Amino acid sequence: MIFVTVGAQMPFDRLIRAVDAWASSHPGEEVFAQIGEGEYEPAHMQWARFLEPAAFGERIASADFIVAHAGTGSIISALGAGRPIVVMPRRSDLRETRNDHQLATVSRLCKREGIAVAEDERALVEQLDRLSSLPTPPRLSPYASDSLIEAISGFLRG
């Protein structure tokens, strides 16, 4: 199952429209999307505007792959569940966000195992066509590493 999420803050019709078009030519694929307040309503995949946190967590846990905007919450959720994720950053020049922080996010995370980046709709379709080749990322721990805790403790001790 492919779980698509645009997060809770802003619509991202460009992402939803591209995945819906892909789903129309892949009727055997199970795709579920959390679409937010966008204007576009998918015709070729199941969807909901928003999910309660427990339902969101269940979708992440049951998904084989995640497709999302490049929001850190979505990325951390996918990696915490050990799921590969394809991210397409929102762009300010297309009025999808207030600034290009998601472009900065993908520039830092694009080399991490289990994260694939699609800069645009064409690249997103290419990534969707090769989902099965995405490596499964190591599960991200919900706890800070010992080295981080020690560094913070050292800083606080002076």
C-alpha cells in the first residue's frame, strides 16, 4: 500500500494530482492519500482530507511506501516506521508555501538511505514507477543518541 500525505498545514494539489494520474494507470496498486484542504479531489485513489493522529500512525505503519511533501514531520514519521519515502518539496514560486524551506530540507536529506527526492511531477512519476527498488531505511529511533545527550549535557555543564 502507498500512503500519500501533504501534511496538515497547506494544500498540495500538484502532488495529489500527479499521484492520482499515476494511480489511474496502475489500477492494481492500493493508494490512500491524506489531501488536506486542496481543491483537487482524487478520482483514482482513496482519500481523506485529514486523519486523526492514531489513524495517521496506522496508515504509516501499514504502508509499504510513503509519498509526501518534504515536511520534517512526514519524513520522521516514515523513517520512524522504517518505511521508504518519496518526497516532493513544495515551492514558493508556485505559491505552495511561504518560503523554500522544503527545498533546503531535501538538499540535506536526499542522500539518506530510504529517502528519494522528486523535484517535480515527472520525477515523482519516475520514482513511483520504481518504488520497489527503494531501499528500506533503518528504523529511526524515537530517542536521542548517547553522543547527542552527552554533547548537550557537556554544553549545559559549561
